[in-house]
Amino acid sequence: MHSDIQVVIIDDDAEITEALTEMLELDDFCVQAFAQPEKALASLHADSPVVVLSDVRMPRLNGLDLLARLQQLDAAIPVLLMSGHGDIPMAIEAMKEGAYDFLEKPLQPEHLLSRLHHAIDKRRLVLDNRSLRQNLEARCGLEASIIGESAAIKGIRQQVLALAQANVDTVIYGDTGSGKDVVARALHQCSARRDKRFVAINCGGMSESLIESELFGHEAGSFTGASKRHIGKIEVANGGTLFLDEIESMPLSLQVKLLRVLQERSIERVGSSTPIPVSLTVLAASKDDLAQLGEEGRFRKDLYYRLSVASLSIPALRDRPEDVLPLFHHYAQQACERFARPLPELSAAQSTRLLQHDWPGNVRELKNAADRFVLGIGESAMATDEAPGGYEERMDHYERHIIREELKAAQGQLNAAAQRLNLSRKTLYRKMKKHRLDKQLFKAGEDDGS
């Protein structure tokens, strides 16, 4: 049951040690016993996957001194002290010094097992968190920027490497807050243009005249208020990468000019007829399907086809829960540096709430949650207060979880998942649409027509 975390028993009474070892091993604990605390200490190191159960009164090194030595070695090792002397002041002192618990002999088996279970859970969580932090610190290159352990994110990292080497114009799709800008920067950093400029412009929220000037630049006197020449973003990005965020909101009249830039690789500043050659890679990001917008007349089809030499899609965070904790630790570490705060310990309950939350705001919402966690702004720091509360909301949340797990088990095969859920294929499909679940995210390979 607990093969990953060992219980280290330290007691100079051989009968007690033998009895405790037998009881714990029969309950599936992994046990190592020592009669001498010095030998136990010699076997341990920081990050040892252990909890310690030690007697207090021993001849050469008593329990409190042992506790102090263990605190120096690794303050997060749970130490449970036991004594048959009913020493209340000593128990109080031990708890003050950081003991996990103080147990009175004769030990009550059920109470002992319960406390050991809790201590092991705590140690496991501490070691898991340390491992995540160490993995983040060890990351380099793409893994340091596009963080995650899900199959989808691993696939995106492979796509980024391939597209960056091909140096082609690319459209990045994803919901708001999913990290499209992070992927765009990674494409630039992995390309041969990495030493040149990465220039980003948000096409949303700007007037048509302003965005035209920002993109193409203007000559002095070209319009009222243009007192001097202004170099536009496209020209500034010459030699590097231009990132057009929220391109779906670019006015149609400007889409014509952008299409000309992509075709001819040259621009004309507003108020000038002199062509200026530019060499750059254009990356565009959209939360909407540009092909669909093209069909609806809200985006130029010719620009869509010219931009979409390649494309990649970032799944919503709710569809890749494996990435939640690595991302949370990454942003928490960044917040610690930004706010000059120590990194708090993430409890098991907090980890569970993070994993259960749907993250409608995606990675951006998770980053804000990490900031609040580091700042210690109450329980809201975990950003999970929005979790479903009413009966229908809870049932929807539960239904989505079940369907997602069965799709994962069936590797995206709808027939198999429907059979496992005892649903018709049509009903499963309807529920997948309701919960915005995409079978492609669960597939291990090509399915058989489902």
C-alpha cells in the first residue's frame, strides 16, 4: 500500500521494535527498524522517502535530540515520537520543535496506523512537489517555455520544432488565455531568426486608422497629427518574426493590405508609394476558426489560405489536467521571484482542488491563482471558489468527468466509450458536444471511422 514511503522505526527495545515491524508489515507498510538512532541517521538524507517512528528515551541519543538532527537533515520528514512515561511537558516541547505527533505507549494500533497513513501522505506530497520543482528547474529550451506533461503539449512541442525549422507562416488556435503568445515566442526562439526581433501586436481593440499606422508606419504629414515619420511593426520586424494576436478582429480593409505584404514581402508606409522589402515570418493567433469566419464573410478567404501554410491548436487547460500542477508550480516560482516571497507548501487538499477545477480562464486564470497563492490571499488563492455548487452544476461536473475518463480509457474510440458508458453513440456524441470534449485529444492513433 505504501511501498514508495518507508516507515523507519527507532527503539532500543528489541521486543517493541519486532512487534511494531510485524504489525506494520501485516498492514502493507514498508518498514526498516534500528536499535541505534545514529545508524538510522546515517541511512537517511534530504529527500529520503521516509517517515520516522522513534522512542523518546534512548541511552545515547534521546528522541528530542534525534528530532533536532532530523530537522537539520530535512525539516519536512514527519517524525512521530512515542513514550511510555506520560510526559506531557515533553510532548508539548516535541510538538513545538516540529514533531509530527507524540504517541503514548502502549500504542493504540488503530490510532498509530491512522497517524502513519497521514504522515506518509504528507511526505509523499512534499516529495512530489519537490520533484515537480526540480523538473521545472532542470528544463531547458522548449520544455522551459511550453510546460506540460500531457500528450497534447508534447505534440505541440514537436510541432513547434518542425515548424520553426521550416520557417513558415503559421496560425495558432486556442481559447482566450490558453498560451498562444507563449507558443508564438517559442516558434521564434527555435527558428533561425531567434537573434532578430520578435514583434507582437494585438489586432483587437484598435481603431482601423490606428492599427494601419501601427502595422505599416507613416510618413510625416501623411495625415493630421503625423508630425514625424513613424516606422510600423512590420518594418520593425524585418529579419525577425511578426506576431499578430487576435487576427480575427482585424478590419477587412486592412486584411487586403496584409495579404499583399504576405504575397510580395514588401510594404508601403501610409503617405508613401515607395515599396520597402521585408523578410519576416508571420505568426497569427485566433480564438475563432478562421475558415468558418471566411465562410461567413467575416474574414478574407484568400488571407486565410495565405496565412495557413501551417497551423496548430492549443487545447483548453480543462482537457489536459496533467499540465495543471507543473504549470502551477512554474507560475508560483515566478511569483516568488517577482514578489520576493518564499514558496508556500501546497497541501494535498489544495492540489486536489486545482485538479478538480475546470479553469474556464485557462492558463491565464491558473497564473493568477498561483500569484494569489504566493501572496497568501486567503483560500481564494487557489482560484477554486468558482467550482460548481448547485445540484445541476455538480451533476454536470460529475458527468463531464466520467465521460472524459471513459474516452481516455477508450483512447478516443467513440464506439468503445459508448459501450463502456452504456450509452448510444449518438447520445455520447451529444454529451461530448455539450461538455466541449474533443475525441482527438484522447486518441492514441487513428481510429476506425469513429
